[in-house]
Amino acid sequence: MSNIVETLSRYNEVCSSQSEKPDSHIIKVLKKEEALLKKNQKDGLLLYLAGNNHHYTDHRLGDKDAQILYLTLRNNLFITGLDLRYNNITDEGAQAIGALVQETVTLQDLNLMFNDITKIGAIIIASCMEKNDTITTLRLTGNKIGNTGGMAFAQMLQVNTRLACLDLGDTDLEIQSLIAFSTVLLQNFTLKSLVVNRPLLFTKQEEHTIHFAKMLKINKTLTELHMAKFDMRDHGALWLSESLQTNYTITYLNLSCNRISQDGVKHLTNVLRNNTHLKVLDLSSNEIKDAGAVALSQTLAGLNTNLTTLDVTYNQISGEGLCALADCLRINTTLANVYIWGNKLEQSAAIAFCRLLDSGRLESKNVDFEPYIVDGKTILSRLSNTIRPYYYWGASYGENPQPEIAELLQ
């Protein structure tokens, strides 16, 4: 099968052989893709079968659908991506997905986020990934694979030399699997992006952060690291900053929803002061306050020319810290995306950022606020713009869908 017509025909044949009625959602997507590809021929296709689009489907795919998709796609040479996010696939369906992973010769992107896969399914998929040499992006966000599942994927990274992006955020990882990942990444030189948000931790010693910091001193391949809800404190920020000062590969660092205070952010300014390759820094939902914002501003004003995106939303910053950030942007010409909502947006800060927009230093598409004047006072209202959730990954896994997916959503 090397085109969408043959894929649709094969799907109907498999359903007939399994005595199953073709799923209306899958049929609708395949026919829509067939119509789109008549306008714009492509060599490959991301098959978008997400279950959370209520405008397009009224039900979610299950284990039987996963089995039929495996039988349909195992010899397919056209489908390069499979997006099954927000469906009802369990460990039984994970067996079919694992078989597809093991047999495919073209599949590159696999998204299984927010299904019902547990440690059993995770072990199956991780084992099959050891034999796969095509998939570069794997996302399992929201599946409760636990510590055992995390250990299976850490073991997989010892063997797999193709995977570049792995998302295991909100999967109930524990400290043992986190340490396993930090250990494996000392020798894995393929993975470029790792998401380990919100692990389940029962320690106050920050061993997990320290292990990741030590890994970053050696690993020269990882470009994107997400450590949100990592229970990181100032001590962990110190360890991390000391390692990142000599790391020139990390470009996206997500430290949102931690417990970093003004002292911790002062440690992180040493990374910016060394002008490493860091381009995106997400510090949202921490506690850096005015002192932390001032420290960031002083560093960005003249010692850093690489950072392009800074998120300090919800950090208890008042007018003093926000005005300092606004002032540093008059000197710093590299920082283009700034997000400040959720702080104390006093009028002095509103005026300062309003002037940056009026002068053209900032663009409205790159900030999360819009100024307006009421009774002679400048006030900021909120825009829906946010930091791009992923930097290295393709648009299909970020906020903005690919053009063909956008048409499917209409």
C-alpha cells in the first residue's frame, strides 16, 4: 500500500475479514485525506485519529480498532504518522500497537497520549521499540505506566538508536525510573527531547534533579528537557545551573510548576550569563518574585544574546520586577517572546509594556497581554498566546496542527 486509496481499500478488507463494521470516524478521516491529497500530493501522511475532537467524532477508538489498524497498516508504505491521542486503548490494544511498531517500515510518529495503557502495555511497546528503527517520536503522556513502565522505556533507550523524542509526562514515574533515564542518557546519543513532567516523588532531597544535572554535564545530544512539576527547589536549581553552564546543546528548558524562589533563579542566571545555546526558558508558576525578575533582567540586559522566549507567568512579580523586565528589553534585542500574565500587573508595568508594543519592540502575537485605556489608566487584558509547548517536535505535537489536520478539524 503506497497511497491513501489503497489504505482505505485495505481497511475495508480487514474489517470484512474480522466481521467488524468499519468505524465511521476512521472512514471519514481516510476519505477526507483522500480528497485533500488530490489537491496536494505528498509522499507520506500523518493519520489523525484523535478521540477528543467532538466536532468530528462522537466516540473514541478502542482495542478492537487498534487491532484492525495494525492489520491495515503493518505493510503500509504511505502512513508515516499515527495519532491516537484521547482514545480508549488499553493494554490489549497496546499489544496490537506493539506489533505494528515491530513490523512497520515507514511509521515515524506515534502519539498514544491519554489512553488507558498501564505498565503491562508499556512493557510491550517498549520491548517492540527495541526492534524498531523508524519511529523518531513517541508520546505516551497521561497513560499511567508507573515506575515499572518507566524502567522499561529506560531499558529501551539502551538499545534503540532511532528515537529522538520521548514524552512520558504525567505517567506516574517514580524516582527509580528517573534515575534510570538520567543514567541511560549518559550513553544514549540519539534522544533529543525528553518529557518527564509530574513524577510521583516521596523525597525532599532532590536526588532526581541532581542525577539529571550530572547527566547534563556529559550528554551532548539532548536539546529539549521538560521537568515541570518536578518538585524542584533552590538546591536543585543550583545543581542544574552548575551543569548547564557548560552544556551547549540544551535549547528548551521547562521548569514550570516547581518551587524555585528568587535564590534559585539567581543560580539560573549564571546559565544565561554564560550565553549558552538556551533559547526557551519556562519558569511559569514558580515563586521568583521581584528579586528574581530583577536578577533575570540584569543578566538579559547585556550578558545574553541567545534567549528568545521567557515565561514568568504566575510568579508573584509586582511592578518593580515587571518594569525591570520591560527596561531590559530596550537593551536586549534577542528576547522576542515574553509572557507575564498572572503577576501583579500594576499600572507602572502596564505602561512600560504598552510602550514596548507601541514602539514595535514586542509584537502582540509574541506576548500574552494586550493594553487598553480606561478613564486615563493603562490596563492589561489577557491574550490566549502562550509559550509553544514543544520546541524540537513537529507542529502535529504542539499547539498548531499541520495544515491537513487543520482542515480535518473544520
